[in-house]
Amino acid sequence: MNEEHKKNDCLFYNDPESLLLESGQIINGHDIAYKTYGTLNSKKDNAILICHALSGDQYVASLHPITKKEGWWERMVGKDKPIDTSRFFVICINVLGGCMGSTGPASINPETNKVFAVNFPIITIADMVKAQVRLIDNLGIEELVSVIGGSMGGMQALEWAASYPERLKSAIPIATSSRHTAQNIAFHELGRQAIMADINWNAGNYKDQNTNPSKGLSIARMTAHVTYLSEASLTKKFGRKLQDKTDLGFGFDADFQIESYLRHQGHTFVDRFDANSYLYITRAMDYFDLEKTHKKSLTEIYANSNLKFLIVSFTGDWLYPTSENLMIVRALSAGGVDVSFVEIESDKGHDAFLLDEPEFDVCLDGFLKSL
Amino acid sequence: MITLRKDLDLIANLVEDNSKVIDIGCGNGELLNFLNKNKNSKIQGLEINQKKVNKCVSKGLSVIQGDADKDLGLYPEKSFDYVILSQTIQATLEPKKILTELTRIGKRVIVSIPNFGFWKVRLDLLIKGKMPITSKLNSTWFETENIHLCTISDFTDLCDQLNLKIKQTVTIASNKQKRFSGKPNKSENIFAEEAIFLIQN
């Protein structure tokens, strides 16, 4: 697998040091797969870290090796784009626990020479960030211009700003939350149960048996995908339109376009994502609660931080709604922190941060230029 | 050099260099931008209209969406060197509470108001018997956001009642300004179209 990624200019950092996790467990040496864009200047002060979301990876602005689709944030990252690679050195890291080259449950446990599977330790957002800091250290970068991320990427940005404020000039958490709500956890639990109910999951040991809980993972993805959209966007895109049919089929085939679309989303996802990784990463998000981890109120966590924040939310996002983002804004204001907040008008749901929203681009561009 | 609307320019003149400033109801961020670039101020803005907020942020200004009537309680005591409320207090639900909040969060407070005691305003009401429409108050009674209009005297009375000390006043009438140390002369309540107060408590 890693050989595949190397062919795609993916870089690897073999971190030899042991990593103490939030759970108290230790990973003895791990790999971090990452991509970079642009050039690191001689003072090493033009780097931006982009943190990916649950189903994202390091291929933020280049062709994906498996799907052969363009990078997931290609419209935001590149020459003369808001995150301008002729000015910034952009780093995007596959999270610890991921399945695109960084050490995760699909990796071989060097102590047993077997796939980790569910013997991989539970990781948290703070652990992912800790591993990222090690890579940034290794690259000799003392201060990042910004750490930017949407959804789970936003959680990483918040954790960076909470634990390593002296390493950042700014943080841009987008469409995110300071802790997972009951509704967020509920949807993730649906996904995990679907995976674990698949007979091929086999208590996590499917790699050994050369099987894959594709059905379960695909249902997990279908459920999650609905939460990334909105009623308005679903109605606009699909309505009650039928798929290659003129009338109802009176059966359980995909009559409706929305069914066919979701099935397609599920199918393509299993080709590029590991089911156990999905369990671990959703767990990390569910465990995310800044106030609990830092044993302080949100205001106290960030009080008098010297970095600038830009918080962004979208009106049609019901998964990480404006109210959740505003909680962070209020806490920052109360702590006397330099904060900007924009709410972008969009009916595209949570996924809006990945889609074409010109006003969002302009805000991000203006903020980065002010740094 | 950026040129500013006259009243904003007069406000900017009251702000010392290198200060920490919040502009409540900052609109498109004209004043904040000026203070940031020309006075090296550390700026923050609060604006109720999200579209205007987005405009400010796209100019690189630190602005959040919020409501002066609800959100001032967020800020810690004396967290700003200056709190600016320009042509906004008359549009708030509870001006007295807001003024108290402003002096809590800021070491100094700058408030500007359209003067409802201005002679043209008085004349409109006296002769036409209708709600006045002037260059500063240019909306009809049913469209205006100004639900708590006041005169210069009304405002200085409220400051007295709250034990707030007016350090300086600048009055404006037909683009001419007058400066007063402390409160303005009584006659300004008739001749000034707007007034800017620097308050310290």
C-alpha cells in the first residue's frame, strides 16, 4: 500500500519515538503519510497545515490515487487560489489511525507481524494532533501561518490552538464543534453498528481472511453522507426523480435517483477506506470534547491566546450548525482573543465547506492576506 | 492614506495610537480599517448584519456577528482601551443598559448620536407636525431602525445619572465641528446635527 502512495509523490515520516496516547497506551514508532504543495521558504515561516475530515486524506490538491478524482479541496488550494501555493507551503497529513499510509488499524503491528485490526489502540483528536506536531518539528518548522480544517479537520485546528498556541499565527476551524453532540455521536454509532453487523467484519479480523465488510462500511457511508447534505439540497438535486425508469418498479431495486446515488457513494467508498479505520476515526470524533480533555472552560483554554481565529459556519449545516460554531466564537471573545466569524449562506448542508461557495473563498482569502 | 467619512474621522482623532479598540455596529468596517492601518490599533468589530460581517472579514478585519443588545456581556471587564458606538445607540433596545455595558468593557467609550434637538428636526415637527426627515435621520417613522432617538441634553443627562464623566465632546453642524472639554454648551442642543462624546468613568 505505502509503495502505491510513494508512487503518487506522497511523503512518509517514520517517527521512531514512542507516542503516549490520551488513553495512556503507547504506540512504539509509527508512519505518517503526507503531501506538500508549494515551497518552504528559507526562514521556514510560510507553512500552512490543512487537516482533513473523517473521510478525507492527504490528497487535498492532487489526483487521488484510487478514485482518480481531483483533490478534495482543489478549488481552495493552488496557485492564485485562496490558499495560494505560490505564497504558502501547504502540508496535508493523513491522520493517525487513517488508512492512506499513516499508521492505523490496517497497518502491520511490528510486535506481532499481524494486522493491528481492533488491537490498535483507541486514538483521539489530541493524539492525531500530537503526531502532526512531531512531523512539523521534523520539518524544522517552528511556527505555522495557519492550521485550517473543516469538520474533523476543524477539531484538529481547535486542538492545535488549545495545546500548541505558540506554534501558530492563526487557526481556521470550519463547520465544526468544540465537542461532539448526542446527535453527532448517534449518527456515528449507526455507522459503526452497520460495520460490526456485517458478517465479514469478523470481530475486526477481515484482512487475515481476505474479506471486507463492504456492505457494512457502505451503509455507514450512506448514512453519514445523508448527514452531510440537507433537505433543500436533496430536493433540489433529486426530488422524487426515478433512476432510468418511467414508473415505479414495485420492488426493492433503486427506483429513486437518491437511492441510486447513495448506493454509488457507498460502493465507491469501500474501495478507498478501511472499515476498522472508520470505527477508530469516528470514535476519536465522538470522544472529542475540548473542555473535558483540557479540564478547563472553553474561554479559559484560549484566554489571551495571541493567535488570530477565523471561525466559519454554513446556514444549511445541521450536523455542525452555526450555534455550535458560535459557542466557540463567544468563548474566544470572552477570553479577549482576536476572532473573526462568518456564516455563509448556503443550502448545501455540512458538505458546503467542500463545495463551490464563492463568498467563503473571499473571506478565507481576505483573512489569509491579513496575516 | 485612506479618507474617512467626516464623523468617523473625528472619532478616529479621539483614539490614541496602539490601542485595543472594539467598534460595536462596525458596518462595513470603514473605521476599523482606518484605525488598523493608520493608528496601529488592535481592532475587533461586532456587527449584527452577517453580510456586512463577511465583507469586513474579507478585508482582513477581525469582526464577528453579534447583537449589541445581547452580546456585550461576553466581553471581560476593561478588555478594550476604547469601545466605539457610532450612530448606533439610538437603534438599540436598551440604551441605558448598553451604555453601562460599554463602560464596563472599555476603559474609554466613544459614542456618537444624531441630535434630535437639532433646530431643523424641531422645525419639522413644529411646522409640519410630522416625524422629521433630515440628512442624518432619513427614514420614515415606520421604516427607521432608530427606536430610541435622543437629544444632546438627553444623552448628557443619562451620563450624569450613570455617573459617567464626559471628557470631551465634538459637535458637528453642516460639516463644521466644535470641540468642548467636557459637556458641550447648552446651545449645541439646538445647533448641532450630531455629537461625539468621549466618556471615561
